[in-house]
Amino acid sequence: MPKDSIQPAVGPDTTALRLPRKRMSKWHLYSRRFRRNRPAVAGLVIFAVLVLFALIAPLIARFDHTELDFLSLGEPPNGDHWFGTTSAGNDTFAQVSIGLQRSLMIALAVSVGTTAISAVVGTAAAYFGGMFERFTLLLIHFLMVVPTFLLLAMFSNDSGGDWRTISLIMILIGWFFPARVIWTMALSLREREYVHAARYMGVPGMKIVLRHMLPNIGSLLVINFTLGVVAAVMIETGLSFLGFGVKIPDVSLGSLIGSGANTITSAPWLFYFPAAALTLLTVSMALIADGLRDALDPTSAAGGRA
Amino acid sequence: MIVVATNLTYFLAWGFLDPRNNYVGRRPPLSEAQIVQLLQPRNLSDTVPLFERWWNWLSGIVFRWDWGVSPVGQSVNEQVAYRMWVSAELVLGATIITTILGIALGVYTASRQYKLADRIGQATSIITMNINIVVAALGIVLLAISFNKMVGTTVFFVTGSASPNVTGFFPIIIDALQHLILPTVALVIIGYAGTHFLQRSLLLDNINADYVRTARAKGLTKAQAIRKHALRTSLIPVATQVAFTIPTVFMGAILTESIFGWNGMGRYFLETISKNDIHGTVAIAAFGAVLTAIGALLADIAVVVLDPRVRVS
């Protein structure tokens, strides 16, 4: 009995029919190439565990993150307080889970926002050309000179520590660099036949940008999104660490590390747990981005065959 | 561009920072007239129209190279001139080590692609690149403190850039090194991986090129062929990238400086914002813009030096 997967020889001297071969769907192909990259799979698992932790831990924690336990001040990890307590009596376990949740929310919101804005602006600038393109590029180049971290610090210091405002500011300040990269990519797209064809069929400009050009840089956008999450976590941590970001009573990983840094010799557990969560988060996202790059890039050799 | 960006920052800074806030909550409270009297000679009073303040500030820079004073009367010029060198001491050393380490690792791993050394190098780099600078720096502090305890004397200082009361040439150098090592290590750990990855992938593109094979055929060893032919081509984009990261590193040292207690530009940046020091903030913005311009210039120079096809007329 012949194996299903082996094709019989086909040619003028045989009459054998080709076996109907199941076409591999796009997603099947991507997931297969992704799974071949073992570090990426590990990253995905770590990331899933972190997300689950951020979602479930506040429900099973015995204390609220703002609640003060006056009977145990500055205790190392024990049966009651799994990650120990701060000198004011906050439960570090609850704080870390809420902080992770906050950091994840900010990172995802910022990355979605910057990816969407940069993709639309970048491709639209390339497609429409002319004055619009020149104006957009001028704006981008100008924003590159402006000290963005300074603006970020000033704005978010003024915002009073609300994480939604901070995310919005981070989007407004972070979109232009990827937009410049996407513009370069889209320059070659606008000369493709299918874009010309769509234009001569009378498809409106914005629709061409959204329906025909954006899907063709989709893989770049997915990778940009994952790397954007890493960058957003890093920036948010930096801001909160310095005290410009999320403010008390709200916590994020950055502000937790910042307060843990002051007691690093006397109460190191306040530093260990948020630092571990942060490192796991960024490293896992970077591994996922690496795996996605191999999986989505049709010319990549690292993904192996098929 | 630099001029426009700096002026824009001046107006933005006025939009977000208010020197008047420094006097809120003073005991005994200052009267309105007293506050104005304190701020007006420093060109920081909001009773003067914004345009006039801006003109005073700009003409001071253009005609006298005077960047103004902080709300308590410190000269911004002096502060920047002093702190610039503190930062430079930290940043230049770290940048040089980062670049050399990154390029060396890139060459080493690229010439052993997919072998064990390459795999280990890649895995380490992807982890260190994504460790947050805060975590890396604090982890190093913890390690250094336990090392100091183990040895019994203070080998590494975890705060400050120099100890007071050190005299003599060699004691000063040793003291500076003791302070310098930890923050430099922190900056190198998070920074080298970017150069490593870039150098590795660029060298891999070139390592199988015809001219490298020709060089091997002429009788050069593999190491010589890579060093003299493949590396030279692939260094060009790396040099460009390194030159452009200089301003980023300078500003990225904000966190490192505040963790290790260095009074550099990064620390100054934080102080100016929290103390509503508008002139200082704007001076830092201008400093950053100038660094970007210098970075671009250095990148061009590096390309000219490395690429014989680029001719300067």
C-alpha cells in the first residue's frame, strides 16, 4: 500500500494520476513554522502564564493591593504574604499582580495605537505622495529631533499618574519612528500592479491604502507590534521608576521596582518579584517576535522548509 | 532644525512647568509681590508676557551665550558644563566597550554560524538585550554589595562618581575606576546585544561573497579573509548605527545615573523637571539635539573612512 504522502511519478510514460494533495492553509503554515522555533514557543508559554497570573492572581490574593496589614510590616515572604510585605504593610503578591496587569495594559494599548497610526500614516503618505507626503515626512523628521523622552516626562508628570493618559501620550510620541520605516516599505508597494489596477478601477484612495497596501505589510506590522510591546514596557517602567509615570495608589512594575530599589539591601524581595516579572515579560515578548519573524517571512531560512 | 526644536521646547516647557509652584506651601507663605520679585530678575516670572520672556532668553543665548538661570539662581551654563563631563566619562567608556564587544561577538558567532558557540551567544544576547536597565543596574548593585561583604573592603562603590578627599594621581584614577565600573557594566550589558545581532547578520550576508572566496583562494586564512575583506564591508552599517545611538545612550543613562547617584546630565534632567527649572530643561533639549546632529556627522565620517567608494571632494 503506497503511502499517502508520496506522489507517484508523473510524466508522459505513466498514466498514474497525481494524488489530490491537501493544500496547507496560511495559518497552518505559519503555526508550523512558529512551532519549529523552540525558544519562541517557550516565550509564548511564559507570556501566557504571565497574562494568566495578572488576571487570576488578584482574585486569589488574600489581600487587596491597597490594603495595609499593620500586623506584618516589612516581612519577608511567608505563608500569609507569599511575596512578603512592604514597610507600610502592602502585600507584595497583590501589588505585583496588579502592577503586571497595569504594565501589560499600558504596553498593549500603546503598541496597538502606535502600530495602527504608524501603519496608516506611513502607507497613506507613500500612496498619496505630493504635498501630503512631503508634509508628513517633514513632521516626522521634526519629531525625531525633538527630545521625546523629555516631552514624555513633562506630559506624564502633568497627567497625575492616570495610566490611560500616560498610554495616550506614549502613543502620540511613539508613532513616528515606525511610520518612517513603514513609509520606506510602502514606497515599493505603491508601484505594484495590483495597486495600479485598483486605482484604475476607480477604488478610492483611502480604501486602496487600507485594503490593498496594509495587508501586504502585515507581517512587518505584527513584528512591529510585538517589539512595540517590549519598548512600551521598557519606557513605562523607566517613567514609573523615576516617579513620572503611574502614581500611588495605582502601581505598575516600574513603580514597584522604584520603591523596591530604596530598600534593596534591607528588603530585597520587594525588588526580586517585580523585577522577575518584568524580565520574564520583556524576554518572552522578544522571543515571540523572533519566532514570528521567522514564521511570517517567506524568504527566511531559519523557518526551515514549508 | 535644532534651533526650531529648542524654541518649541521653550514654549512647551512653559506650558507644563510653572516656577511659581516652587513657592506654594512655603512656611511662612510668600506674598504675590515677593514671588514676582524673586522670579522677575531670573526671567521666570509669568507676569511678563511670554513673548518678552522668550525674547530675553533667546537674546541672552545669541548675544552672550547665556542659557539663563534656574529658579534658585544657579547658572545653567555652569551646571551643563560640569555635568556634561560627568556623563561623558560614563557614556563614552560604555559606548566604546559596547561597540568593541558587540562587533567582536558578532564576528565570532557569524564565523561559527549555527554551532554551539553561536547558539549560546544568541540566546545570551536576546536575554540581556531585553533586561530592563533598571533591573540590570539594581542586580549589579546587589551583586557588588555581596561581593564587597565577601571581600571585607569596599571594592566597588555603588553611589557617586568620585569620593571626596582623595589626593594624588594614582589614588584618584583608582577611585574613579572603582566608581565607574558598575554603571559601565550595567550600560554594556543592555547595550552590546544590539551591535552583536547587527554585526552578525551583516557579516553573514558577506561571508559567502565571491570576493571573500577569492581572498581565501589567494592563500589567506579564513580568519584573515574575514577580518580584512568581509568585516570591512559589513562594518559600515554598524558604524552608522553606533554613531546614531550616542544621543540615545546619553539620554538612556538617565536611569543609570539616578540609580548610581551620578550627577550627570541624566540626573540634571530629572532635577530640572521636578524643580520647574525651565531654562535647564530647554538647555538639555538643545544638548540632545546637538548630540543627534553630531551623531549624524560622525556616521557620515565613518562611512567615508570605511567605504573607499565614497569620495569626499
